[in-house]
Amino acid sequence: AYSESNPAEYYSLDEVDDGKPNNITFSNPTIPAIETEFQIERLTNEDDLNRDGTDEIGFFTRAVSRFGMYCVYSLRGGKWKEIVNLYTHDSFYGEENGNAPDLVRIDPDRKGYVIIRTIEWDDEISWYKEIEKSVKIK
């Protein structure tokens, strides 16, 4: 899999959302590309999260913010389908965290579910905190 992000300057949302796709292409030409609206980062083989015999692919999308969505796609019937997404900030998985744990992993206790590392607002610290929760695969 190869990430091909739009080379637009990412200084304003207008420049990011300029109609040029960002996509993920594959060395195997029979696998269709995944097109996204925003910049692609952290392209990841997520292994077989839904236990259907094929690996899923995950990636972080964002525009001009350090906040964004981490999306996981599964190839079903020759078409890509988003099966998981979560809101995050690059400080929760970035280089400053060294070997940060996976954002998505199989929930060993619930078939058809994954455990995600996401963020939510914390009034006590007036910032986001990282949480883990189990969510059903779409």
C-alpha cells in the first residue's frame, strides 16, 4: 500500500479541500484505491481485525489541525468499507511517544468488537485525555 497525499500547502482549509484527492494505492492493481478528502498519515496494516481472513488498513486523516480521525478500512466484495473510526490528536501517537501502542486492536472478550484508543474532553484538566473503549465493527 502506498499513501499519495495531495501536495497542496496545508495552511488553510480552503487549500486542503481543493478537490484534489488523497489516496492509497496498491502494488497489486486488482486492489482498488482508497480516496480521502484530507491528508493521509500513519498508514498502518491493522492485521485481520474483523477475522474475515484479510488484513485491514488504517490511516490518520486531518487538514490543518493536529486533531483528526484515524480510520480503518476493510476490503469487502471488491470495495473498501470504513469499519472503525476514532477521534485523536497526534500527540497521543506521535514520535514523542516513541513506541505508542496501537490505536485499534481486537477485543479479546467480544466477537465483532475492537478496543480503540481515542480522546475525550476532561473539564478538570481543560484538555483532552486518552481513553480506551470497546466498539462494534461496522
